[in-house]
Amino acid sequence: MAEVLVIVDHLDGTPKKVTYELLTKARELGEPSAVFLGAPGQSAAALDGLGRYGAQKVYVGESEDIAGFLTAPKAEIIAALVKDKAPVAVLFASSAEGKEVAARVAVKTGSGLLADAVDLDADGTATQSIFGGAVEVKSTVTTGTNLVTIRPNSTPPVEQASEAVVEQLTVEVTEAAKGARIVESVVEGKGGRPDLGDAAIVVSGGRGVGAAEGFGIIEALADSLGAAVGASRAATDAGWYPHQHQVGQTGRTVSPQLYIAAGISGAIQHRAGMQTSKTIVAINKDAEAPIFELADFGLVGDLFTVVPALTEQIVKRKG
């Protein structure tokens, strides 16, 4: 079978959920091979999980030349691997780093790049949601290697155990790729909630929440579901919730299994960041709010009444 490269998105060696989603999707295209790039010794934490999700081979490149700099070294290594192995496709997580690395690889290999795919057919045809989510298109790469960045939560990860063969890569990075060095890393403190981009369930609040204190009920509902918390641009611009939780065209793009929008009108800016969610539930006291046009289920009512009642029922049924 043709080889499909999956670029491992990881945190200090531990693969993120999107990596397993990419491996699952890669099995539909050919024989998946994972590409792990990081600091010396980090790959040890990743090998078991990569094998469990079907990686037939794991290419490992570990060096301070990778970990100590920004995206350029990774792009050089991946581009060299693409030229050497001639894979049928290369899959990247559709994150800020993933898209930048993919773009650099496209230039270096003379290949086409499809960004922000929400699905990928066995023949390499990608489904994309464009123009703020107003149009869905099918796209294919016609030149070079098929490079695709895929949004998290687009494919449910499915295990398929494999004895992954590890192949060490020779890390050779040019001086030009070392133009931007990482001088300091700060680990952001996190609570018990999942990351917004990886979460299977997201509960978001908007202008209707009314104030920063109003997000308490949004967080309570999210915690009852084991969900991440999102916010509309109006809420983050007002200082009610941190900007890193903004969902929308100028914020984070999410595609969870369940998206609950409370007090969000549904302007195109917000819809562009969440409308590929599998199931959308809208809670708004305005029955004419645009969000209801997109929702699978809609509740017309005061969120300060509906959300606590919903949380109470979820907690009761779980208990």
C-alpha cells in the first residue's frame, strides 16, 4: 500500500488527540507512518499510542535543533522525508503550527496544500468549509504530494493496534532555518477542562451572558459535561472571558461532537468558527436569532433559567 505520513502533534512527547484522528483517517488512504519531531528522548512517550492507532512505522527525529527553534527546522526535515519516501499524502493537524509547517513543506516540495479540511476521502479529495462557512467545497491537489491540514474532531479516533517499526531520522538543519530561536517557554496553567481545540464538547457564552460573572453558569454546564468553555467575540472584547477562548473567524475554530451556544446571536464571525460541529444546540431568548438557522436543537428562553436547569438535570442523571 502507498505510504501516508502523519505529522505527530504532541506536547512534550505526549501525542494530542488530533494525532490519533489523523492516523485513523490515514488508514483510509494507505499505510500510515507517523513522523515524530521533538527534543531528545521525547518520542519514548509517544510510541505506544502511535502503534495503538495504526502507525505501521514511526520516523523519529530528535534534536535540540528541532526543539530549540521555530517551525523552519521541522519543515526542512519533513520536506526531505517527502522527497525520499514519496508518500501518497501528508497529513497535518490544522493548528497554527501545523498550517505554517505544511505551507513551508509545500513550497519546498512544489506541492499543493489543502488547509482546514473537515473530511478527506480515500482518493485524497478534501472537503473544506470556506467563505466564513457559507460554502462547502471539494478540493484535490493536482501538483506534487497531497498535503492536507485537518481540523481537530473531524474524525473519531479508532484504535487499530500495530507493531510500529521505528526508524531514526538523520537531523540536518541549515543555518537559514535557525533564524528564530526559542529563548523562553512558559507553561500556561490549566484546570481540569479539556483544551478548546481538542474538546469533544464545547459550551460557549456570548453577549447574552451579560457580564464576566455570568460565565459561572456556562462553566458549571461545561464541567457537568466534561466540556471546554468557549466565548463569542463580543464576550471576549468586553473582557468577560479570556481571548484565548474566543470561537470564531478571528479566534479559534472548533469542530466538536456537541457545541452548545448560550446567549450567542450567531453572527457570521462566530458561525465561521463552529458551524462544522456535529450537533449544535442554541439557547437564546430571541426566537429570531440567526444561530437558530444553524442549530440542530434550539431552546428559546432566558439562559439564566435554562442553563442552570440543564446543568441540574445532567448532574442528576449522571449521579
